[in-house]
Amino acid sequence: MHEFEFIEKIMEEGASDSRSMRRVTKGIGDDCAIIPQETGTDTLISTDMLIEGTHFTLDRIGAYMLGSKSASVNISDIAAMGGTPTAAFLSLALPSSLDDEWRMEFIKGFLSRCKEFDVALLGGDTTASPDRLCINVTVMGTCTHGKAIRRDRAKVGDLVCVTGTLGNSAAGLRLLLEGDPEGCNENASPNDSARRYLVFKHLMPYPMVWGGQKLLECGGVHAMMDISDGVASDLRHILHASGVGAEIDVLKLPLSDQLKQLCSERGWDPVELALCGGEDYELLFTIDPQVEPDLFLRHYIIGKITADPDSIEWIGGKSSRDYLGFRHF
Ligand code: ADP
Ligand code: MG
């Protein structure tokens, strides 16, 4: 079983039977669970785990940045539904090799991102780990009842859009793994060189909370999620949940100048990085073609929704078999 088959099996075993779901709008299968409240709002809840060796290695990311990224990738799941993040819970299994200074830097990074989005850290758990660092974050948010943008409502004819350039994070990760000396400078600013910009995008992703809210307000967005595993994988979740297909114009994928520059220097394939790399944390959404999203919100049209369930046609690219996003197993 790969990761997503396992999750489907959990659902088949009755994780969300009709009795336990009677006070819940949406359980497993979206960026967040949706729980209606009597106040006319919905509570959104999501949880994510980051494991040393799988999601990061301690020699490639500093404590502050890791704390910030742990908050960001979770807040991003609230953004993915157009919600407003409100609270977080942080659980840590800490190996003894991480000293007090490291621990406090991590917490400072985590809290600084939380403060930026008015998210209160309300609890968690702290234990010792015999070996690797394990970080689990649960994040809560809110939105008007019935308005959260889910993955399962894409409609045939919708435009498929993303909120920003793709592949930067994957290129940054590749530079880090190759030990690129300039790219690995932890004090890099995104304005320095192309390599530093890409590494920064990998280490310090920014959750698109404002963008998600604007997309909710504009009314025509039918389906949305955040890009954590790469469009090639993430789009499949929207298609599968909605029972539709898509045509994606590979030549329209938005690529940053920095990514183009690096790919031409190194002979890397920018399309492969953009579609399969993941961790960009931009939003992927489908929108009624008659509705203009907020003019101030940057967005790029990359394709359209078709009637052929679960199929993706990559126009101008390789065959669909060749574009697989990230899967844990
Ligand atoms: P995301 O990338 O947005 O975090 P995932 O692809 O990790 O979402 O998960 C897809 C869905 O499966 C989510 O609704 C998530 O809550 C659910 N899920 C993942 N793992 C488990 C599990 N072990 N038990 C129950 N639900 C799970
Ligand atoms: Mg998500």
C-alpha cells in the first residue's frame, strides 16, 4: 500500500462512520476537518508531522527556521480552505543532542510565525526521543459556516490556477542536498543570489492565508488545496475527490527567474521541479471561468477541468505517467 491507499483503507475500516460523523461536515480527505459550531462558523482542524531524516536534516536547517517552517506548513492547511488560523498545539520528541539554545531558537521561530498570523499556541506535549527529532503540530482555524473551500467540488470547465511560482522549494532542497556553499548560508536573504533565493523558499515557506481568504470571498472558487507534494500529486487529490479530470498546459506553469536561471546553469528540468518537487505551499484552485479572482491577488491559469475522471493530460509535456509528485511510501 502506498501512503494514499493506506489512508483510504483507514476510511474503509470505519474511521468516520455515520454516527461519529453526525456533528462533523468533513473528516478525512481534505486539508482540514470541518466541524460546524452553533455560532454560525465552522472550526477547521489539521495536523501534520515533521520527522528528522524524512522532512529535514538538522545540518541543513537551523533551529529558528525549522520552528518557523513547522508553523508555516500547518497554517498553510488552514489557508488551503480559505480560513483564518486561530490556535496551534505543538508536540515535540526531542533527542538529548539538541541543547537548550537550539530548543529556544526553535520555539522563537515557531512563535514568530504564529504571531504574524495571530495564532495562539494553546498546548502540546514534550517528550524525549531516543534518536530523531519529531515535531507534530495541530492547527485550528475558523471560517463562515459552509464556506470552506474543499477539494471535492471542482466542476467541469473550471480554470485550474496557482497563486505563485512553482519548483523554487524543490530546487532549493536540491542545492542544500548537494551542499551548495552559497545556497546553504543560513543567513541568506531572498534578495541575494538566485541560489540563496531558492534555498530561502525551501527553508522559509510562507502560508498563503490572505490569498486563501480572498479566493473564498470572490465566490467562484470551487476547489482548493495547498501545494505540499507538488502539483502532479496534489492536483490528483482534487480530481479524485471531485470525480473529474484536467488538462494542464505545461508551458504555462509559472517559473521564477531564479529557477529558470539555475536550471539553465545546471541542466535541470524546471518542469519536473515545478510539478513533482512539492513544498511550495502556494494554493492550487479551480475557479468558475466567469469569475475573476481579486485583481490584487496574483494567480496563474495553468489548465482546465475536464469530464474524464482521474485523468490528467499534460499539454506540451511528457506523458502523465512521467509526472508523479512526492509520496511518503
Ligand atoms: P495534507 O498534505 O494537506 O496534510 P495529507 O495528504 O497528509 O493532507 O492527508 C490527506 C487526508 O488524510 C487528510 O484529511 C488527513 O487528515 C488524513 N490522514 C492522513 N493520515 C491519517 C491517519 N493516519 N489517520 C487518519 N487520517 C489521516
Ligand atoms: Mg494540505
